Amino acid sequence: MSKTSRQGDDLRKIPEVAALDAHQGLMRIPPELDVPLTRRVRQLIDSAEFRRLAHVSQLGLVALVYPAANHTRFEHSLGVYRLTLLYLRRLSYDERFAASVSVADAEMLIVAALLHDLGHWPFCHPIEDIELPGIPPHELFANSFLLEGEIADALRDDWGIKPRDVVTLLSEKPRDVRHRILSSILSGPIDVDKLDYLFRDSLHAGVPYGRNFDQGRLISSLRLNAAGDGLAISDKGRTAAEMMVFARYIMFSEVYWHHAVRSATAMLQRAFYLLHHSLDLDAAFRMTEHAMVAAMREVADGPARELLDGLFGTRRRLYKRVLQLSILERSDLYKMLARKPYPWLVGCAEQFATLASGALGRVVAPHEIIFDAPPAHREVEFKIDVYYPKEDRYRRLVDVSPVVRALAVEQFDDHVKRVRLFAHPRIANELRNRGDLIDLVRQAAAAMN
């Protein structure tokens, strides 16, 4: 047996990878998937820090529109961990991967995948998107959970892994070939996180879009790229990769950026913006979802309380969509509002409320108007290579796929992440029916420049 064959065999003998075919020590997650749990994995998932994720929903306010989408980051983390084992088993047969990635590296990848969401607080992404001073990226917030306490002890004692090395893999730019390989599995065009959340979010939301690509085919086609420092696929996985790009596009369009989901998200963002100075953020971000909502409602009064009551009170009361803009729908106005700093959007809403008060002949409170717009950062472009064995040649997927070129290169953000004007239900219809609505929006935006 060659050295690389032995190394590949050693990767497949990692207890968690070998346990994929076991019939004991399993935890079942939807949809009828068995997740192998070794003793050292149980030590991690039974920790208080990891158990908190069982009380943090994966999609937060999406459940107000898709009521079954109440799955947790705990479930998602187990799904990502399981996919990582499948990736490792497949890639262990790639000689260059086996030569570059040691058993110790692979075990670090396993724990990093399992713990990748440890720093997520409730409603993390909507809060991160408004980019307020003093709010750290969740990847950095996870450091306090990883570097000390129960999980840090388990990493050292059960895995022989330095907690700082996990932090480096999860939150720092990779510095060598093996770290670039591992990082591409955790965060890249066909990473384990995307494969799980597209499938799982689609499953729980009750829509087919995120499940319309062949996961098994994609995984079986995995290999290293031409440079040997990241993931690629063989030509057999090309169609699955194209369908994954399309699945992601549709999930953003129909679920993540559904207009009612964005109304709820915009209401939460405005409430948090109004009261974040009154919160102990370090404490709040360590809470379960229920506890964090209670903490926000306890300090909220006036406008913030009204917004939170509409989301979490006894009656759902979402703001109504008054206007929608995209790169194709009044693109000039869209460009005036998209990717602006959040305080700018709040100021624009206040300007519009003043103008609307005059137009309607009655007071429109500033918090009754919300502009929701795409955040400054864009979704990652889908860059991956396809290997054609008959030619012994790699080609970029974007060069051989019109689907990927249209949906990934031309940044689907502008097509699925629309600018929307939301208003309190008491004034929404009046505003929507005004002939001068566009002019009022344009005046409000111009006043901010």
C-alpha cells in the first residue's frame, strides 16, 4: 500500500468518520438522517454553550411566515457535522487531499464544523447586517466560548486540539495550503454549511426549492482544485452544482427575502437600533432566543415596544409593504437606497415620515416608516472549478454554465434583495395609493445626500 493510500485509510479510520456506518451511538435528525455521536462528540454537544443552540432558531422571524421553520442552530450544527464526515470520507480517496490533510487536521475540521455556529446569538444575521458600533461578528463572539470553559477543556482533553487553532480556522484568513483546503470545506461555494442550510431550511419551511439538487452526486464528485488548495468537482457533479446555485437563488427570493419575512426583520432591526444602548449586549448575546426577546421587551418603551409587540405579542402585526424597488424596478431610486449605512436608512425614514405627515394631513411617527434595503456586503460569488478527466483539464464552472454565469457572477443580490418601504398598517393603504409616493421617497432620499 502506498503512503498516500495509507494516509487516506487513516482518515477513514477517524472514529467519527468510521461511525458513519455504525448502527449504534446515533442521533436522528430530519429527514431521517443518522448522526454518529462518539463519546468525545457527546462531550461537546452536551456542554451548556452548545446546548444553548437548541434554543436559538436557525431562521428566527421566518417562522412568522413559514410556521414550521422553527428548527434550531443545534439541529443545523449536527447536520453540518454529518456532512463534514461525508466530505472527509469522499476526499480521503483523493491522493492530493490525503497527502495534504493529516488525521489531526481532519479532526480539527470536524470540531470546527460542529462548533461553527457557537457564537450565533438570537437574530444574529439581521443584527449584524445593520453594522452598529461595538457589535462583534459572531465568529469573534464565539471566541469566548471556545477559548475557555467546558468546550475548551473538552477540545484539549478529548481531542488533543488547542482551542486557539479552532478559532484560527473559523475566523482567520488561512495562511497555508492545508488551512485553505479546510477553510474551503467550511466556507466556500459548495461548503458544508450551505449544503445543510439550503436543504434544512427548505425542508422545515415546507418548500421544495432548497432540496432540488443532488447532494449525494455533488459529494461524490468532490476533489481538490488544480492548485491543490481548495475544493473542486468532477464533471459528474456539474449539474448538481448548477442546481445548487439555482436553489440558493430561489431560497433567497422566496424565503429569506420574502416581503413579509423582511417586514418582520426590518421591524426587529429598528427596535434593536432604538434600544441597543439600553441592553447589556454581552449578556444578551449569550441568552437563548426567548430570554433575549424578554430582555429587549423589558427595556423597551414607546416605539420600540410597539414594534416588538407586533412581532412577539399576542397578535402578529407586521408592517405592510408600500413600495418595492429592484435593479429592474425603478433602478435609479433603488441605487439611491441600496447598501446605505443603517443610520442613513433610519434618517431617510424619518424624512419620509415628515413628508408623509404633510401629504396625509396627520402625524406619521418616525418609527411607523421603515426602509429595508440590501446590506453593504454581497453574497459570495460562486467560484469553483470543474475537472474533466478525459481531457485532464480544469475549467471554471462559470465558463461552462450559463446558469451559474447569470445567477452568481451577475450578483443575484440586486435581483432578490429588493429595497422595500414598509409602513404601519394604519397608514399603509393611504400611502400605497398616493400618486406622489415615488416623489416623496425621492425627496426623502435626496434630503439625506
